[in-house]
Amino acid sequence: MDKLSLQNPVFATYVIAATIMILKAVSMSWLTVVRMMQVKGGFRSPEDIKKTPLNPDPNPKQLEPVSPALWNALLLSPVRRRRS
């Protein structure tokens, strides 16, 4: 159990790297939402352009694919969600 302490430099490095990845994953999702709200677009599915209170004037140009860099970061992240 001595290896799972912050005195072990390898474990300490792992904790720091995992913390940075978790913070990145959480912040990227919120930054994406904020950006989508600012430009009123960036939706991924055709059903996302329905008229709703959050999207009062839908436009087919609002549909955008997720950037490959973000998608790769989410797929390679150790904190990825399981698909149902």
C-alpha cells in the first residue's frame, strides 16, 4: 500500500495528470455549451433545430459537426461515459 501515496513520485504524477484530464473534460463541455449559446448554433442532430424557447428561430445552418480534436479528446479520455 506504500505505492499508493503521494510520496511516490509516479503515483503523484498520475494524480496530477488525471486531475488535469478531468478538469479539461468538464470545462470543455461547459465551454462548448457557452459557445453554442453565443453563436446560436453548433447543434449536432437534425432534431436539434426544432423551434424551442432556447432556439426561437431555427436554421439548418446551425447544424455543425463536433470538431475532430474535441471528439478525439473525449474518446481517448480516461473519464469517458458508457454508451447506453
